[in-house]
Amino acid sequence: MNRPVSSEPIGTASASRDARRGPDDTTGERFSRSASSAARRYAPHFIGVAALEVVGAVAGLLPLLAVAELGRILLSPSPAEGGVWTVVAIGIAGVVLNVVFGAASGMLGHLLDGRVQLALRRQLVQHLGKVPLGWLSSRRAGELSRIVGDDVGALHPFVAHMPAQIASAIVVPLVSLAYLLTIDWRLTLVSLIPVAVALALVPFLMMPARTREQTQYEGSLARLSNVVVDLVQGIPVAKTFGEGGNAQRALLSAADEFVGVFSTWVRGMSPAAAGMQVALSAPFVLLVVSVGALWLIGTGGVEPPDVLPFLLLGLGLTAPVATLGHGFDDLTAAGRALGRIEIVLRTPVLDDPTDPRMPVGGRVDFRDVRFTYPDGEEVLRGVNLTLEPDTLTVLVGSSGAGKSTLVRLLPRFFDVTSGSVSVGGVDIRDIAADALYQHVSFVFQEVQLLRASVFDNIALGKPGASREEAVRAARLAGIHQRILQLPRGYDTDLEAEATLSGGEAQRITIARALLTDAPVLVLDEPTSFADPETERLLRRNLRELRRGRTILLISHRSEAVADADIVAVLEDGVIVELGPPHALPSTDGRYTAPRRAHTIASPSAGSGEGERR
């Protein structure tokens, strides 16, 4: 039946392959231009954040320098009292400047982060509004919401903190080194030993094995998340058919795999990571400086008061590097999130026509339509079909024949691979999206209702519709009496105040489509959840609605076929039989075979998830 929802999270290996295959050069160039424009727009702000942080960090060294100089002054044979107060004033000024500039850098950084996140979310929403609806329907709603919400939020450390931390990690050690070199170059080199040890361990963290283990960890975590979701969603089925044990075994297997992969990753990372933590820790730094100082004092290389600056500023050499190390996980997570965001923004969009035209009338023409999904499977192989106004055309065929794919081309869920689809004499690619959706309304099996009032759900396709118009559409859809039974009638908030059955929700979407009064109406199994009485009502109303409309209906019901003006039989991606029901072969034809099968089957017979129709 319908193309299945993708179970692979965006950003996994398979999703990345699809993304690299799917976007065309135009989309990639558009994304690159957008990224370059954003970089130019926010570069001055990043520079400002980094500059404020550098000033504040350097000012933060002044109290340490002041303490060191005080020690040297007070330990000298004849300390100068005026010099003491000058040094104290410099230290106090450093504290004040550190607080002021640090706060300014943090505030500006977070304001910049808010602007970047807002701009990125707007860009994502605008882009998702232009991608093919078929691409959206093949993705989990939670997956896209996580990208727009959580993944954009994961960029916070990268935007708000990382520029300032990087600038501080470069400038503060350089200033500290410059000062320490004026005192003693040998003890300065000793102070660099902890940093050298930490940097020597970095290649062990970047080995191909560590990268491979991290990739395996991310894949295992994604698989575990999917298994948990499938388990929760499949609890009713598992209990009904006694398959709870299998579901639990799948979860335990995924959990065991995750634990094994995670343990391997941690064992590989721990020695180098722990070594870096120790090398940059304050006790180790003080120990190294103290040992070097004792040796130099013993040899007469330095005086004891000169050791104090190294004990204080030695921490200034390692602290910024340690801060970057602590933020490494956040930076890695931000990089992965940015990769998933980039995949979405590189998804090809349906380009708006440069010179849009308005369709006239309701005639629909499929001309030599071919369509291939991104995975390479050709579903439609040269479909030719004309739908005339004031007619009801019923599309039938076996599961996997391409029926749902064909009708989804009409509201431009996808663009054809070759050929054309025209409405009112105009290729749909030359019709603006708003005009197309005003001209073509559709009802698919996947019911989509908003968490809003019944009236708002019906009026969604026609903003500004009156209550009377909504009631009329509801009557035609056979849902009016049920709405009146709700707590507040048409003002009832769905989900908050009432829950509709599958058939009732489907009739709400039918009322929504009828309210638009579009010349072309596309219905994909509109009565799949309806009871017999409601189905008879909808059939009668459809006979009336065809006046002034072009209706395309997918149905497996023999009654719906009998009401048709034209029956089109789609098999293996091509129209094999076409004409009025009475004119098609009465025996041994492809039209009669599915009709006989579905006459004796249940309404949902033959519908299996994961198939294309």
C-alpha cells in the first residue's frame, strides 16, 4: 500500500546515503550559499563575543599576577609600601574587569545563540514547507520535531560558549607564558610539561579505532531507540497474538548490543581520557612545578619568591585547555546535530514556478507519467489517463500496482520523473502551491487532525469559512450528527475534550476536503473505516458532488466501482484497462479479478503495511 515510514533516523549511515543521493546540485548550492550568508552575517557577533571573553580572561590573570608580585615584594629585603597598594589596586581592577567583561561576553553569546537558533528554526520550517509532501510523509513526526527542537538546541554550546572558550584557550596561555618567560625560561618549560602530556594523548583519542567505535555506539543507540519505540507501539498486537516474549527478546538483544558497544568504546577511550584529566588537573600541575622549582632552587637557578608566579599561573596554562576538553562531548554532539540539520536543509525542494499560471476548469491529464522513488524502484511506467469534469473515475488494481503513488502526484506530493501532470490545462509544476491546493483537495487514508476544535479542523482548508459552510460539509461527509453529540459540538477541542474513532476522524477530513469546493477531488479509500450506513451516505453524496467536480477515487469496493463513470485498472505501473464499468470485460479480465476478490473480502482486505499501491 503506502510507502512505509522510514525507521532509520536522519543522520545514520543509510540516511546519509539517501541524502547524498537525493539532493541535486541546485539544492546543495542553495544550502552552501545560505551557510556562507549566515557565517558572514554573524561573524562580527562571534568576534565581539570572543574579544570580550579575551579581555575578561586576561583581566582574570591580574589578581594572580598581583598575588605573585605581592609575594615577591613582601619577601624582598626592603618592601616598598607604595608598590604594595599599587599591586593590590591592579588585582582589584582585574577582578572587576573579569566580572564585567565575562558577563558581557556571556550575555552577548547567549543573545547570539538565541538569534542563531531562531534563524535556523525558521530556515528549517521554511525549507520543510517546500520539500515534497511525500518526503515528509515518509518521516516520523517525532524525528523531524527532534531535529527542529533538540538538534538546534544542541548547538547552544557551539554558539554561546565555544568561540569564547577557544579564544580564551589561545590568548590566556600566551599571556601567561610571556609573563613567566620574563622570570625564568627554564621553569616556564617545566610548567608546560602538563600541557605537553595532555596534547600527546590527543592522537590516541582520534585513532581510527576510536572513531569507528563512536560510530558503532551512535548506530547501536539509534537501533535501541527504534526497538523501544516499536515495542511500545506494538504492545497491543504483541499481547493479542501472544508475541510479548519475542518483543522483549528483541529489546534485550538491542540492549545487550548497546551495552557491549558502549563498553568497548569506553574501554578504548578511558586510558587516554583519564590521562588527559590527570595531566591537566591542579594537583599534577602543582606537583610538576614544585618538583622543577625545588631542583632549580637547589642549584641556585631561581630564588624562592620567583617560584610563586609559576605555582599560580601554571594553572592558567592548563585551565583553558581543560575547559575545552570538558566541552569536547558537547562539541561532538553539536557536530552530529549540525550534520542532521544539514541533511534536512539539503533535501530537494519543489521549486516554485517563476511565471505561475492559473488552471481553468477541472480537467486532469496524466501524460506518459513515469515515477521512480529515490531508492531506484520505478513504480509508474508511462501512465496515460484523462479525467473529465463532472465525472467520477475509480482507480483499481492489486496492491503494489502504484495507485497511491499516482494519486499523490496530482497534489504534487512528488514531481514526476518524466512526463507531465496537468490540471485545467496547466502543468502542475507551473502552478503556484497555494493555487494548486485551492484547485485540488484530497483525502488520504492517513488521517491528520489538529489538536484544535472540530470547526477549526474542518475549516483548515478554507480560512475564513463560515459555520454554515462547515456544517454543510459535515452533513455531506456524514459526520454532522456525531459532532452534535460532542460536549460542545463544533467547538469541542479534539483530544482534549473528545476522541474520535478512525472512521469519524476520516469523515472530518472528508468534510475538510469538501469545504474547499475545489474543482478536483482526490479520495484514497475514503470509506475504509466507515460502517455500511455511512458508506451508503457517502456514496449517495459522491454521486451528487460529481456535478461541477472531477473526482478521482481509489477503492476496492465493488459498490464504488459500480457508481463510477470511468474505471481505470492499474497494473505494474501502467493502465491496462480503461472505460465505463459496463464496457470492461465481464470475464477473465484484469478488472474483474480484483473486483471479485474484494467483493468477498473485508474492507481492508489485501492491505499490508509496507507495500506501495
